[in-house]
Amino acid sequence: MILVVAEQRDGTLNRATWEALAAAQQLAGEIAVKAVVFGHSVGSLAEELAPAAAEVFLVEHPLLGTYTPDAFTQALQHVVALLGPAYVVLPHSYQTRDFAPMAAVRMGAPLITDVTGLTGTGASAAFVRPMFQGKLTSEVRHQGEGPRMVTVQIGAFRADAVKKGNPGRVTRLEAPIDRAAIRQTPEAPFREAKQAVDLGQAERIVAVGRGIKAQQHIALAEALARAMSAEVAASRPICDSGWLPMDRQIGSSGQTVAPKLYVALGISGAIQHLVGMKGSRTIVAINKDADAPIFEVADYGIVGDLFEVVPALISELEKQSTDL
Amino acid sequence: MKIAVCIKQVPTREWQPRLNDDRTWIREQDVSYELNEPDAYALEEGMRLREKHGGEVVVCAAGPARVQQVIREALARGADRALHVEDDALASADASMTSAVLAAAMAEERFDLVLTGLQSDDHGHAQVGVMLAERLAIPHSTIIMEVRIEDGRLRVKRELEGGWFQWIAMPLPALLTVQSGINQLRYATLKGIMGAKKKEVRIVPMPAGLQSSQRIVSLSMPARSKQTTMVTGSTPDAAKELVRLLRDEARAL
């Protein structure tokens, strides 16, 4: 059996859950795909998952209502011991990053994270994942005993590819959760001061990465953005350095965008950035490194020095707009 | 406060990958290395906590002798001493093994707080910190953007997806994986570099009998998911052609 761990917040399944189900179905071959949902009063989510799984296990407990790694690890360990799945498949989310490695150690299970593809099915499957900031792709196999755990990168499998059929049975499982073993006390989630810009609404985006080299060069990207009627955005390191505010960050820890045009200036294209922008309709990459992973998702590319290319682009755009 | 900061040595960002003969690892002789950037933020946070609460910062690393480079750098930036689990077999170790050897070396030190970076720029599994916490039998939290110590307890701001955050309290000792951007990095001074030479680096042998939990079958250059039109020529020509393509072909302008 392949057991998919569904992820929900405030009673809603996230898209990553469906992507993990799509990956599990591709992995399955002849093996049954089942799902488990942890939470408090989340019975309706089990029903929602049922058409995509041979069976859905519903584990409800007051101590699973608010996520903590200690409670979720206890619950997963209990369910895995009971069901003995060959694989445990989870989305690669901020939540599973927090508890899957802990559960893996406690269960003695091998864990491969951040999977973007797979080859083969069932016991002979190998898992594809980026390494070295996306400069290389690796094919990895689990070693050792225990259920093989996998986390699936966001956006790598298509949620709408999930095969649905007659709803599987929903089975309630009791998980004993030891309150005394929960060491974290979480407070309610909150957002910082309102986001000034909603990059999700932008038609065009000019995004800068490390290749911009210094804060004073941000103005160059802003000039290109003006010439294209675009918003300026950035990869994480630029915002970490304080060169642009955090609310202009694109990627797994920032905003996810899919504009008509995305121009990546000096962005190498680590997976954490790509997940935030690869749905853009047209992607342009300008980078001095011809092997930069950003070119893998680009429709148009220029290998060159952005400090030469961008001024040329601006002057071309301005020339054409005065010609019209 | 006795603070441990786990650091890793990874290839530099400028490094162009080349593979070994059986394409299961990189050609190490070609590589120049640097401190894993997320770990630099963990180190900086450890030093800021030491400034506020007193105590010491001990950097802990696992890897071959070459890892001394980043250990010395961390000492030059201000760490007090270092633990180095040294073995050539750790050059490409997975998270399970790295966390196991670090746990074995760190357990008897009984650190109050262990900090790691969010993930490494080589494997990028984002597992070592959480696994290390479990092996040390201490609580953890991940992707931390602020650390407060209040009445001997930890209160940390965890980053969630999509601009959301959450405060989480837990007892000490504990382990945190630190998000990049939590602080502004400070670099080594000349005085720091000179002083680092005298600081203690304790070499710890790797425990026997550990197993990897995964095996790299092959490494390759990434496949392109799109047919990319590369625009070439002189810079003005390329700029002109790109604007034409974006306007007429992609209809994106």
C-alpha cells in the first residue's frame, strides 16, 4: 500500500495534497493508493479524498487540531505501525518539512525529500530530485528497512491528473496522542503588516537575483520594469539583503505568480524560486551562466551580462514606443 | 547559554558541475568550497544570542579534512570553538548519516540551544536539523525568523507559507532551523581571522556501523522542460530580436 498524508489548514485540503496523490498514483503500479488525514473535525475532507483513494483513514483528535511536529509524528508513527505501507508520500510543504524527518528517525524509515519526478513503479521506483541548487538532477533510491518516505515538491505533479473513481471507504482510526510528549506550544498564525503589492495581479514582472550584485543596481531593473509596464520582484537572497522589501519576493517562501511575462535577471533558478514563477505564460531569462537552471523553464534566453543587455533592452523598448 | 551551530561546507555558487566517472557524485578535485549560506545566518543568530545572554558558540561540522576551511571561517567570524566529525566517508553523506554522527559527537556537550541552517545548498534535503533534534531527544521548530529567550523558555517566530507567521514556545534545550534573512550577516575582521588560529577544534572520529538511508543512482544535467529560444548576436541585435519576439511571437508586451 502507498499511504498519502493529506495536508489541510482550517478545514481545506491544499493543492499540494492532490499533487502528492498524483505522484502516488504514478508510483503505484499495481499497489493500492490510500490516504490519511489528520486533524480535528475533518471528516468532510476524508469524503473529499475518497474518490482518489482506495481507502481513506480519518484520524481525528483534539490534539491534532493545531499542528505540532510532536503530535503529528505520534499520529503518523501509530498509523504506519498499524497499516504497514510500502511507501508514505507527503507534500513537500513547510509543515511536512517540520515533522517528516522527525517521524523518519523515530520509525527508522528512509526519507527522500523534494521529489520532482519518478522513474519506474512500485518497489523498483527511483526518485528524481534537484541537487546543488538545481545545477544537477539526481535519481535516488531508498536504502534500508522501514516504510519508504517521500515528499513531493510543489508544482512538480499535476493536481488535475489525479484519477478519480468510485469513492473508497472511509475508515476511522484511533490514534493515542500523549499530551505530555507535545513540547511545542503554538500561537495563532498571523500575517505581517498588509502586503503592499499583490504581485499575483501583475501582468508583467521583472525579477532580479544575485546577478544584480549591488543594491544600487536595482534601479536598472526598475528602469526595465517601467519600460515594460511591469512590477519589480526578486528572488529570496535579494530580499534577505534588504535590497527590496520581503513582499516583493517570488518563490516558495514568498509569492507565487503566473503573469503574462516574467523576466528573470541574474536569477540562477533554484527550485525554491522556480516553484513561485514557472507557471508564467512567457518566461525570459537573462544570465551570464549558460548552464543556469533558470534556462530550463525559459521560453526565451539571452546568455550575457545583464549590465549590457538590460540597457540595450530599455533603449530598444523606448525606441519602439516612440516609433509607434 | 551553551549554543551549538551546525555548519556545512558546500561548493561555491560559481562552481560549474562536473561529474565523476560513474556519474554518482561530483568530481571533487574540481570544486572550490564555501560555507553553506543558510548556516551563516544560523551562526550569526547564535552570536547575537551570545551577545544578549552570554555563554559560548560552538560550531559543529561533519565531513572530510577539507571542512576545516569553513570551521576556521566560522571561528574567524566569532564562534568560540569547534567540533569536527572527520571522515572521508562523510563527503557525500545523506541527512540520516550526517545527523547521526553529529548527534553522537554533540550529545555529551548538552547544548542549551542548537541552531542549523534551513537546508544545504548541495543535497538540499532540509532534513539534518530536524533529525538531529530527534536523535538528541530535544524539541525543535523550523524556518525560524526570530528567536527570543524569555524566562528560560524559547519563543520563536516560524515562517509559514504565503506570508504567514506563527509564534511557538518550547522549553530549552531545543533545536531551531534558521531561515535565511533572519538577520544581517557580519563578516570576519582581520582581528577575528588572527584570533581564530588559536581557537580549539576538537576532531571526533566517525562512529562505526552507520548505514545510509538512500543511494544516488545517477546525477545528470537537468532536462529542459521547455524549448528555449536562445537569442544570440551582438547585444543591440539580441535586444532588438528579443523585443520583437516578445511583441510579435509571445504577444507579451
